[in-house]
Amino acid sequence: MIKVSISRLQKEPVELIGVEPAAFLELGNEEQFAVVSDVSYDLTAHCVSGNALVSGVVRVTIEGVCGRCLEPVRREIATEKLQLLFPLESVADELDISEDVRSEMLLALPMNLLCREDCAGLCPVCGVNRNKKKCRCHERATGSPVWSALDDLKLE
Ligand SMILES: [Zn+2]
Ligand SMILES: [Zn+2]
């Protein structure tokens, strides 16, 4: 639970630095990756005209396989700088911001994990990892005979 004490907040900005276990994100098994670190947050709450303004960053490390080439991927994912606003009218003494922090972190997780943006993936014909090795399946299927002939020449 990530909570802000209202009495403290009304006196001074409150720093919220800490970790929650990965289970905090309540991710299902259907994801293409697993969260392999704690959820770490570094946030500051300010009192701004009757609201709590929370800003900062939340981070996790994920591990999975690239959606195109199936190579293992390990990556730190950080949210964009958060800006969350909570009206304080109906809050008694503690403001629980867990749910909002959780959804911001979920939004930052990739829909499709890739080892890199321009991953070339596996060749659908021969199965070779095209990041590591060039195969000529594509050229054989769609390339013009002239270019194929030139390629053959270069190999010799
Ligand atoms: Zn890849
Ligand atoms: Zn191929």
C-alpha cells in the first residue's frame, strides 16, 4: 500500500520512496513476460489548492522472450513522469494512491515485448534468426531473377 498522511502533507511535501512486491501489479500468467523485480517507486506528493499532486517515477524489471525472434529479453521499464491529482475533500487522514500507481505502471508495460524495436524476427520459411544470420528465402520467393542472379555472382 502506498499511502500519504494528510496531516503531514498539509505541512510539507511528502516523499514516497520504496518498493512493493511484484504481486502488487496483479499480473496474470497470460503475459508474454514476468516481472522479476520489486515495483520501486520514487514519488513526491505536494498539496496544491486542496488536492494532492503526486509526481515521480515507478519502475520494474521484466523478463520474457521477444515476440518476433524468441530470444530472451530482460528490461527495466519505467513509467513516464507521473502526474496524479487527488482531491482531498473526502479523505480523512490517509490517502491511498496504490491503485493509481498500479495502473500507471501497467500502462507502461509493453503490449508486445521485443528485443529491440527493429528486431528482424525469425524467417517464416527456414526459421533462422534474421538478426544474427541472413537467409535468402525472401529473395528466392519474391526477388526478381536479375537480382538473384547478381546475388549468386557475389557469392562466387
Ligand atoms: Zn527479437
Ligand atoms: Zn529463411
